[in-house]
Amino acid sequence: MYKHLHTNLPKPTMELRGFPLPDGIPSFPSWKIYYDYLKDYAKHFDIEKYIQFRHNVTLVRREQNVWKVTHEHVITGEVFEENYDYVIVGNGHFSTPNMPNIRGEKLFKGTIIHSHDYRVPDVYKDRRVLVVGAGPSGMDIGLDVAECSKSLLHSHHSKVNFRTPFPPHYVRKPDVKEFNETGVIFVDGTYEEIDDVIYCTGFQYDYPFLDKTCGLDIDPHSVVPLYKYMVNIRQPSMVILGLVVRACLVVALDAQARYATALIKGNFTLPSEAEMMDEWQRRADAIRSKGLRMSHIHTLAEKEDEYYAELSEQSGIERVPPVMFKIRAMDIEAKLENLYTYRHYVYKVIDDNTFVRTLEKEQINDTLVI
């Protein structure tokens, strides 16, 4: 977590069901506030007694109709193996950096890090910095570093039309073609001397503990085939949470967890393997027909609210209210308008379909009713 990190979605979309975020905190809380919230959640629901701390799962395999899970105590080295009827994989996909491996990188005499290892902007004071990538981290870290750096070159190929008034020393550049000892050549043929590079190029899907008996095809950019973005179709007693992108991730995780719980409790029955595979294949074919990479198989985007409705209809869990998707949609517009000011807005839920947006400081009404 870096020093100035705040959530990039507002409070209502960051709450876990049944445990509101505290009153009086910012609309977009800092990482420390949110980390404390998660710890308080665990204590409130007495979850810690179920957690085996300092244990690393080294192998999950399917054998004789049960899941055999091997884990090791990271300090003593003691190894354990236990049998389970269901396995829920919930370690996320933001721990293994996706490094672009650009030609000439080893020649470069400056520093290169991934956003995973970024902590403070101060080390870049009066330096010439290149940020690669324009996802949420790329934009946020780029602006953070620009507060200190002599120059900020931002290399990306995003088609998003950001209307932010960037500072004069912030310069948009195309993709990097290659490095030399003191700088980079871009694909448009231009050259810039730089001191430091920060790759904001995302993360890889990495589950080294899942062996072939799990029945999943895993590469750095996708995990397939999954029914409803989470159920292992070939071994449906395994559920992988949190792979969705372009969604209210906390809300999605909470809904997926409740869906998985309902499945394990026997509250509903999954379709046959053939039916689940047919639904997944139609989604995969639609992605390929658009010329998109298979990584898009995890994208919700404009289908987010529809997804929550499907989970609820099938499993009987309480539906995520449509207002969550509406808040995210307006927040996206606020980001496009100005990356410096979108966190100034406060979003208050009125009912399942309606919210009010105000400015955090001036409290000037800016209301959306749908």
C-alpha cells in the first residue's frame, strides 16, 4: 500500500453487507482506514478463530472425490494435509506483477519498479519519471509522483478521454519501443532521457497451488472455464472469488461469497456441467468475435447489475441493489471529468434505486434520481 492511497470507489460501494463503514470518515477513505474496517469486520463477526494464520497453501488437488489441501506453517516448516468437500479460493489476483519485458530494459541504468512496490512519491523529487500504463493505478500513481518529479512522462495506449487539467510537466507518450542506458525510445520514434520507471501494467492470475486435477486452464491473463465468473465448471465444488474486473469489487465479492455459501448449504442446485459450459462458451465466443483477448472473460462493466440479478434469481440470496451500479457509473464520469476532484464527491444512498451526490466540502447539491 502506498502512502497516499485512497479507495477509488465511494463509501457505499465499499461496504460489506451488515457492517457499515463508520460515520465521519472521508467519502473515499485512505487505505489505513479501510484496512482497520476489514479488521473490525473480522472481529465483529468473530472470523479470526477460523483463520490459520502463518500457513501457506502449497497444493490443492482432487482425489477420490474429495479435495486434498496441503499447507505449511511458514515459521516451523510443519506440513499438514486435510480433506474438504468444497474449496473456496479467495486470495485474489493482485500479488503477482505483470512485467512488460521491453527490449533493452537490462541496459537501462536507472530504477525500474512495478506499482506493486510503489510506496512514496518523495524518492522521485526533481527526477525524470516514466509511468507505463493507464489503469486506475497508473493514473493515480502518475498524479501522485507528478507532485514531486521534475517531469512525468506517461506512456499508454488507452483510448479513454480524460479531461483532467494535467500539470505542464505531465506529458502523454505512446507505447515504449525500447530502452537504452539513459532513456527510452517510443513507438513514434521520439526519445526521452529518464531517471526512473514505474510499471503500472497490472497483475497476473497466479494460482501455483492448484494442480491439473482441479480442471482449470490458468494463464497469466485468465482463469477458465468459470460459471457465473466464479464456479469451476469441471469441478463445481470449487469456487474462485474476486476475479471480476470493472465492477464494484467489494460489492461483487460480497455477493459471490453469499452465492457460494448458498451453494454449499444446498439452497439451490447448479445446472449440469454441459449447461454451464454452454453458457460460458457463448460468452467466450462473443469476446473472440469482437477481436478481444480472453482476459475480457472476467469483465462485468455494463453487465454488472444484470450479473447481481442473475446471482440472486438463481441462488435466492438478497439482491445487490441497482443503486450500486448507478453510483459506479456516475463515479466513472467524475473520473473522466477530473482525476484531481472526483474524490470530493459524497454519495448517499436513498433507496435501492436512488442516491444523492454532494460535494464533500461545500455540500452543494448535485442530485441524481433514477
